[in-house]
Amino acid sequence: MGLNAASSHHCMGKAMVKYVSFRRRTNMHRPSTSACQVVFLDAGTLPCGLPFELYLDDALLGRLAYVAHERTLPSEVAERLAHAEVVVTNKVRLSAELLAQAPGLKRICIAAAGMDNVDLQAARALGITVHNVPDYGSDSVAEHVVATLLALRRHLADYSAAAQDGRWAASPHFCWHGPRILPVAGAVLGIVGRGRIGQATARLAQGLGMRVLFAQRPGRDAADDERPLDTLLAQCDALSLHVPLTPDTRGLIDARRLALMKPDAVLINTGRGALLDPHALVAALRAGRLAGAAIDVLEVEPPPPDHPLLAPDIPNLLLTPHVAWASAQAQQRLASRLAELVAQHLREGHGPSSLHEQGAA
């Protein structure tokens, strides 16, 4: 299948915009409005491109006019939606007011599992189909959880620093002993959230010899491997969060619940930043009431410079910039699924309104 694409790049402020037309190689300008206008509002969140050529023949590629914006400020959203038939967004919010200003919009493709950045009720009322990509990075997130769990239990950052800052060289022995190294084999991993990522994490942890317990799901009888959350906190050596952000889960892990955990336990959050109270977490780590934490998500991203978890003196905190999902394979799966959703629209046209809800995180 041939790919006959012309593209040009324009800097608009700090945003890089890419116009792509799959019509004629001589078309080096903004695609015409007769084509199917597809806009990616925050393409910078997905480093790899969308492989449309894998899913569309030449005739349909000729109808595709794709615009990829590196980022989109709130003040720019309405203008960029104005002529779009399909919009792709990762974190850009699409409110009812914005959707009402996009008369040609027929499909929203969310470059993520979560759908909380789109007003789903408004989309349904306007006949706009909404699609997410619920299972592109489960293994990547699970691997991140296990990697950070091992790093925390073994204090890898501390021991690496000791090897490089002279403490090992000054040791009278062949090794240098610092923080107590704790095994994962035989330890108890508590998991809050029993969706795809929680299950993938459980499989990897069990392969390391860990005992896995899940938090009891609200409104259901507890299975043999489930415990009420407060009970689970007191039993686990490590806790991993994998639930979506809802009114019931916001602030789920607060000062009271952190106090229920063992002082040598560690906490890992790859779910949503607002699942825990960052001030309470910092206090627990500094007071030695919690042995360590690995945090990949914050309630505001990117975080402000004065975010409490950015302080440089927090002991045994492993902070990463929302990359648990971002293995090369996961990125490619996400890009391929987004291209497939756009191709589906081009092949089938606009069908009845539907919402393709996410699976549990």
C-alpha cells in the first residue's frame, strides 16, 4: 500500500504543528476542508506517529487530512475543533461547551484508557462517538511496578549513590552496608484495583514468589484473596494502586490509612495522582512511618515547582514523570489502535452514537 504524503512544519509559539495530506505530493499547504479533517490536539504525548498507511488503502488515504499539534492550550481548543471531523486527545479536556462549538465533529479518540477528560454525556447528546484505548500498556505498567518495588525494597538508589560518592571506596571491607535490604520473595503485595493492570501486576509479583492480596471491591462479598482495604493495609509489605479516579477513590490513601501500614512497607502509585494525599505521604516518609514510595502520577501534571513531592530531601522516594505506561511496545500499540480508530471512521462513516468505555484500570 503506497504512502504518498506531503507534510510541513510550522512553529506556533512553542507548539510544533504538522500538516499532513495524503492526497497529492504537491499539496504542501493546509489540507482542504473537503477532506476528512483529523486533529491530534496533544501529539507530543505520543512520540511515535500514527501509522495510517497500515489500515487505509490509497483511496481512503487520499481523503485523510491529518493535523498533529505538539500541544494545545485551553484557549486554542475551540479553534482547532472548529473544522474537525475526528479529534484525537490524550489529556486535553473537551467540555460540553467546547463540543457544542464543533458542528462537524463525529468521533473522539482518546489516546489513553481514562475518559475523564471528555464530557461523555454531552458527546452522547451531540451524537459524537467516543473511543478510548483501554489495554495498550498493562504489561508496561506492571513491569514498572515490579521494577520500582525491587528498587525500593533493595534501596538501589542509595546503594548506587554510595558506590559513586566515595563511601564504597572508603569501606574497610569488600562491600558497603547501608539501609536494610528486604526481599520480595515471601512478601505480601496488596493491590487496590482488579482490572487489567492489577491482574498483570499480580502475575508478575507471583512469579517473584510474592503473596498477592487484593482490596475488596465495594458492594461485593470478599473473595478468598481479598480483604477490606483497612485490613489489607495492615497486612501488606507493599501496596500498589490501580483504580480509576472517582469521587469514592479521590484521597483514598490519606494520613489515617498511611498510619495503618507497616513502617517497613512501601507504596506504589501508577494509577491517578489524586488517589493519595501527597502532604501526608511526605510526612510519613520523613517520619519513618513508611519505608518508601514510588510515584509515577501526580494530581497536576506537569507539577508546579513547589509540589510537595518534588522536595529534594524526601527519603526513599522514587518519583518518575508519568512514564510507567511508556514502553516502546506500548506506545506503538497505542498509536496503531488510534490509527485503526480513525481508519474505521473513514471506512464506515459516522454511525450511531456510542461510548466505548474503558475497562477497569
